[in-house]
Amino acid sequence: MTYSPPPGGWHDPSAAGPQSSPPVDPTMPMAGNPIPTQPTSADPYAPADPYAAPGYAPPGNPYAAPGYPPAGDPYAAAGYPPAAYPGYAPPSSKTNTLAIVALVLSLVGFTSCITAPIGAIMGHVARKQIRQTGEQGEGMAKAAIIVGWILTALLVLLIIFYVVMIIIAINSDSSSTY
């Protein structure tokens, strides 16, 4: 069975041999139109006026909004507002406090067994609140539920083990004769 290319002059780009045309350069203008440049307020690399008085700054654009782009920043892109908090991430939404408390109580359940079921129940309440309010903390609430119920199950198994051992000890002690 031999392969023949589909009709329409299609050429496999991975095939050896001369290509039909060079690849298109995305930075080149299309159909002779020049690439538009982004407007700038001033050229930061323009030579200084040798006849200007020392300490004299030429007047800025009287129609520009104050601080737009920030004065003195030669790298600020014209047409874009200055960053609200440069160097900082935008403020994120609030984390549900009940999810944090639930996770802490579930983890404290490793040492004090009574807080694990409380943390698990609070985790369920926190998930409901998160769904209603859209806050952060879904993962913490889920972790509180999982850890809380696992520790509660282990606590119940430990109590059952102790009760069975006590019953075995009582039965074996009462069967002995004097």
C-alpha cells in the first residue's frame, strides 16, 4: 500500500527536500502595511538639550492626566495605568475562619481525642458556609472532616478494644476457684 498526498498541492513539512515557501515571520508587516507602534509620551534616550538651563525640566504634556504614566519612570508603557500595588499580588479573598478552627481541632485530636469529632462536625459546617459565601478554605474544611472522622473511628475502636479486654479479664478472674 502506498501513500499519496491529498489533492490541493499539500506538502508535508517534515519531508526532506525543498520547501514550497519559507516560513512566515510573524513580526513582518502583512501586505506592505507598517507595524503600528505603541504611542509613547517621550523618548527616554533622546539627547538632552545643551542650551537648557541647569535644573530646568521641559514642560510635560498639558493634556495628560496627572501621574499617568508616572512622572520620572522612563519604562512605563504609555496607555496603561500604573500598578496599584507594585511588587505585591492583588488582595485575595478571605479564608473561612471556621475551616481553620475545624482543621486545628481535628489535628489536636491526635493528643486529646475529644476534639477530633468536634473538628469534623465544624468542617461540615464550614464547607456549607464556603459554598454559600464563596470564601477560601474548602481544602482545609475537607481535611478537617477526613482527619476528624478517621481519628474518631480510631478512638471508637480503641474504646471497644479496652471494653473487650476488661470483659475478658473479668470473666477469666471470676472463673478461678478458691
